[in-house]
Amino acid sequence: MARSGFNRKSRLATLTMVLAAEAADIDIVWSLKGSIAGLQHHRGITHSFVGVPFIAGAVWGLVYLIHRFRQRRQPMRTIKGPPVRWGFLYFCAFLAALSHLLLDYTTAYGIRLFEPFNFRWYSWDIVFIVEPLMLIALVAGLVLPGFFGLISAEIGERRKGPRGRVAAIVALLCVVVIWGVRDYQHRRALSAMNSFLYNGATPARVAAYPYMVNPFQWHGVVETSDFFETLPVNSRVPQVSPEEGILYYKPPETDVLGAAKASYFGRVYLDWAAFPYARQQRLEGDGGAYLVNFIDLRYAYPSRGQRAPLGGFVLLSPDLHVLAEGMNSSRPPALENAEVSPGGR
């Protein structure tokens, strides 16, 4: 973004935009208090429209301090480039902070855009968390101008001013094109899923989540009154493949499940998960303790088997007091061999 022209308007524009584009992830410090707190506060206030002006202001202040420090060590008259325009730099920081929200919104994880007034999660669900085609376009937009600059220097051509504006604009346009293709294919996948009956049941809710690279392959999740089903969807045709689906029948509500869902982890997880699924089991050799496993079916891709990421657990005593809880990454070693992901058909 900085190379697309903003760095020609003011010195320090690139530094400001890079810092502001990353600053929202400062909420990772909540993970120091544990995996549950990390999940609860990730992509919260720092990732909301309310937080953007403050994020931009904090970055602007940091850049100002860096500038003052550099001034003391290197007088202004020895620094080449456009003048520093502080009002414009705040605008750059604001725009870069918004870009972070946009990028997070395009993924399946989601974002709380209107916190603290509305804690609802929003997600576009069109690109994978790591999208290789986007990375290739963006890296090329950064690297190729330097490569061609070396060639120009070899043949004696000299250019003044920052390089790479055309390449940066082309790279950003490539990202927009990728989003456009992904969005179109995503809508085709959802349309196909909504026109299908699942074991004779009409879907109450459907969603399609992307794979890496292939814009036509989707991980479909369906909810009916009695079960969930995950299944592959081909948006090119479009075609739904129920014969390859996995059924997750909704278990009856029990006191065990109720206690697990009412726990600290249970409340946080159910607030975040798009398609939460929980199943209980009784452990042998632990005095009859109960283990309740949680999983979000949007991450239960078939290729991931029984260890879908971002799942969790609650361990309950026979009288339903919480003994341990958290994400699977914090699962005690004694529970490693216990079922991590709720089973399906």
C-alpha cells in the first residue's frame, strides 16, 4: 500500500503503514494469561471499527517518537525525500489499520467489527488463512521492482524517487481479483448447498469454507434440526457430494454437557464457534470423571482427520465440578490419549 503512492507524499509513510497494519494483533498478549483468555480476546476491540482510530493514533505517536529520536542523531537537512506531513501520516495509519480488518474479515476465523457495542462475529469465508496466490502476488509486487532496478543500474539508467509504484498497484489489483473470483465461487457453493436435501432433511444453516489455492474446492458444513454434516463441495459444476459427507448427530442435552458448556471455556468457545459440536465421554481410572470435547466443524476438514485445530476440552469431576479446561494445545498429558475430536458417522 505504501509503495502504491503514499510513500511519495510524506516521509515515514512506509514505516507508519507497516506498523499500523500489524498493530491490531497486539491482542496476542492475552494469550499470556492462558489459551482461553487468548481465544476470548483475540480479534476483539483492537480489530473493530471503534479501535481503528486509537490504533492509528498509537502508531502515529510511536512514529513521532522515532522521528524525534532520529532527528537528534541525524539533522533534517541530511535526510532526503519528501517532507514529513503528520496529518497525512495519521490518515496512512488509519487506512493501514482498516486493511488489517479487511484481511481478517475475508477469512473463516471471523472478526468482531463492532465491539464493544456488538460482539457478533463477522466473516466473509472466501480465502484460506494462508492464501498462496495472494502471497505470490504481493511478494512479486515487492521483489520485482528491486530486480528490475538492478538491471537498470547495470545498463546505466538512473531513476529518481521511490521505485515500485506500478508493481504495487498491480499486486493490490491481483488481490482484489482473487477476492472477486473467490466470492463468486463461494456464492455458487452456498447456492448449491441450499438446493439440496440432506438425509431427507432441509438444511437450517449452511456454510462453505475455502481450501488453499483451489477456488473451486470448499469444505461444506450443514446444520439441520437433528444433525450436522460436513461434505465436499465443487463450485465449478456446482456439485455437492453427500456420499462423502460425515454426519455428527446432535447429542441429547445432559447435565454433563450443560456443566461443560457453562464453564469458562465452554462460554468462550460457544461464543466464538460457528458450528460448535460437543460430546461427552466417561473416563476409566479417574474416579468416573467426565471429559467433554469441543470442536468447531468449520475446521473439521476431512484431511485433518480426528485432530481438527482450534478444539478444546472440559474435564469434570463425577459431581460435575471443573477439574481442567482449555484449548487442545493446553490439554494435560494424561488426557492425550483421550478422544480429541468428537466422532461422526
